[in-house]
Amino acid sequence: MLSVENLSITFSMYDRGLAQKQLTVITDLALDVQAGEVMAIVGASGSGKSLLAHAILGILPDNAKVSGSIWFKGDLLTPQRSSQLRGKAIALIPQSIGYLDPLMQVGRQVQRTAQLSGLSASDAKAAVNRTFDRYGLAAAVQRLYPFQLSGGMARRVLVATAVVAQAELVIADEPTPGLHPDVVAETLSHLSQLASEGKGVILITHDIEAALQIADRVAVFYAGTTVEITPASDFYSGKIRHPYTQALWRALPQNDFIAVAGSQPSPDALPNGCLFSERCAGVTAECRSERPAFRQVRGAPVRCIHAAR
Amino acid sequence: MLLAKDLSFRYPRQDWILQNFNMEIAPGEVVGLLGPSGFGKTTLSKLLAGYLSPTAGDVRVNHAPLPRSGYCPVQLIFQNPELAVNPRWRIQQILAEKQMPEPSLLEALGIHSGWLNRYPHELSGGELQRVAVARVLNPATSYLIADEMTAMLDANTQALIWHRVLDYALVQNLGLLVISHEAALIQRLCNRVIDLVQVRASERWKGA
């Protein structure tokens, strides 16, 4: 359904006076999402997770230069095409109710989304009623303003805005942090329902545990590239391949709670070789000389020349 | 000893958020605080660190009330570091607000020297949270309240920051209150856990 190939994003910024510098924030990123699947994207903040979402939706700022290609259902996703598709075939579930209009009743906002996607006013009204009903939101909730919603209700309204437009690809950007476990579980179950209806779902999160609850596959991002795309079950069976993925798993409090020292390299000082080489325990001279390409190890792509065969 | 005695708080003309809450944390102790949203976890942390004044009851540090001005010995670290730093200060100035942390501490937290000259918006959330943590790990801090300190961070950064904080707490005999939704994290870190649901239930029982 969606396929991202060799995506790089470079920002040009003013450095000193009129001198410009180029910051490459996403390098050779690859990803694919199938219909009916939840693809989780995990990684630290600053690893390029949200930028990828912005690139798919075609909402990067003007000073961003994009190379590589994004394909949606067989067609190249140009900026023109993504502006036609966003909010319709491709929908975003944003992080918080900060993305809703604070001065508009939520029912009307969801209805507006439905109408913009091409439904007539009466069809849109019916779709809103159906969607609110589906997520257990009483009819009276439609007349509430965003600040009157509880955390759990707000999440359901945000999901409703994406669902009412019949999107085929749904991107959820950090839908869970700081929420009570019950609300997290509910939000995740809504996403996995969407996938079982045949939609493609991208779940962007820094929370591996949340991702593993519903994801079919997990793409691990580090410093703006995909280091590994693995079936979610490989985490539990100990088959994960990349040293960074293994480090993330070990660092969970219910596992070993051991951290790798240091921090992600900043975009203006990326190492020449493997992006994880500065922090990797198994680093060799070869790692430092060249960026590793994807190779298949135990049935999934990984960017590490040493990943155990 | 950090002591909350009969602590109560409400906003004017609204329901009580906390009522007759009692708690103590000894130096060197790591205490967890669990409870669903709306049970006053964040209100409690703001009361303990002096961001809010209690409606009734009081907070005492080593038998004295919290100072009205100057550096508070009880420091609070929030979930969102970007709201806790001055956006117009460079990282260098933010770190040195009380006193510049030792280079070894900066190194341990993975704070690059290249960050010092930048502004907060030029760091990612995980990077800025390391700065916020380094800023309060100084001898004037006796107690640290971590309110969802690592909820926005990836697992590796979370473990890294917590290890450094625990190391520091052990050496300096710092008392810690850990507020988190993540039961596994609380279990991993804490000697003792306060569950606000149980606290409320036992109060009802006493009141009946």
C-alpha cells in the first residue's frame, strides 16, 4: 500500500549571516506498509519518526529538500498528490486535542472532516453519528468543546476524525504517552481494529511495549534512518538483529534495564560509517568506513554488517 | 526527612483534590507514587516542591517549612522539559542556574559539549530532559520529585537517565519520589510504593 524508498530530507538553514548550512535529518530511510497491517515505528526523539509522517502527508516546511520516493497504491506520491489525498485516503491521528479547534464543538469538527472528504452534508452527518456510536461516544458528546472531554474521550474523538473520512492509510503519531494504561489499551485496540478492516496503520511511538501490543511489524529508527524492520514476534523470541534494537529491548524496566551510554549523533555531525557505530559494543573498523546497506538476516532487513547470520 | 502532614488542597469553590494526605520520605529512600489520572499526583508533587501552597496542612524538610525564596531543597522534574527551561537562555546558562554540574556528570548523562551553546528548541526532548536532570543534581537539592520524568523518552534514554539519577542519589543520600503510570518502572526503582487508590479507600473507611 505504502512504500518509502531511499528517502532523505535535508533542511537548509541560516548559519551565520547569509551563510547557509545543510542539515540532513533523514538519510536513506526505507519502509513499507501493507493493507491490513499495523506497522510500528519506534525510536528516540529526534530519530525522524514525525518527519516521515510529515513527508507522507506532504506538510514539510519550504526549506526541506526531499530526495528518494514515496509510493502510495502504486503511484508516486508527489506534493500535489499528497495534498489531494491527505485527510481523505491518508489520515493523521494527532498526538493531542491541541490539534482540534478549541472553539468548535467536536461533532461539527468531525462532520467537517467527513464533508471535506467528499460526503454530502446529510451523509456526513450520518457518518458522524455512526462513528461516534462505534466508539461509544454518546450523542451529547458531539456538542461538547475539546476542553470538556476527558483524556479517554479525547482519544476516541481523534480516532473518529480519522475514521469518518474512510481513510485507507491511518498514521497515529505518539497516541499514548502519559495516559493511564486502560486508555492506552483502548486506543491501541482501536488502531488494531482499523487494521483488521483492511486499512494500513502506521503507529509512531517511542514506547516499544505499546507498539508490541498490536504491531505486526516494527521499524526501528535511529538518527534518521531505518536500522531494522522486524516482525513484532521476533522481540519475544530473541531474534531481533540490530544492536540498537537489542539495546532498546534490554533497556525496558521489565527486562534488564541496562542502557547504552551516549546519545544519538546530531544531524550536523553524523559519523561517516554506520550511524550507531559510536555507541555500538561490537564496532569494528569496517563499521566506521561505510554506511551499511540493508541485508536480509533471518528473514528481515537490517542495516548491520555484523548481525548474526 | 521530607514530610507531608495532613496535606489538603483544592482550587477555590471546587472539590478537594487532596485531603489529609500524610507521607514521609527519608534521605536515600526511593518511593513510588501510583494512581490513575485525576487522583492528585501532579498536585501533590507541586505542593511538595513549593509550586503550590496547601489549602491546609504543611510540607516540611528536615523539620523546617519550605523556604519562601531562593533555591528550594525539593526539586521537581516534569514530563515536558521544554516547559521547564527558559527558551531564551542557552543550555550553558540553564545548566549553571544553580551551579555548573561537574564535567563527569555531564559526561555520564551523555550531554555533549556541543549542546552548551545551543538554545532549548535546538535539542530534542530526550536531550533536553538530560539537561533538566543535570541542572538539579547539585548539593543544594535534598529531595527530587520525578513526575513522569521519562514518559516521553525511548527505553534506552529512560534507563540511562534513571541509572545516573540513582547513582547520584546513592552517593549524595538524595530522597526520591517517582511518579509514573508504568508499574514495571516503579517496581524496578522503588523501595516502597504509595498507591493513591488505597490511600483514598482507607480514608473513606476512617471517615465512615
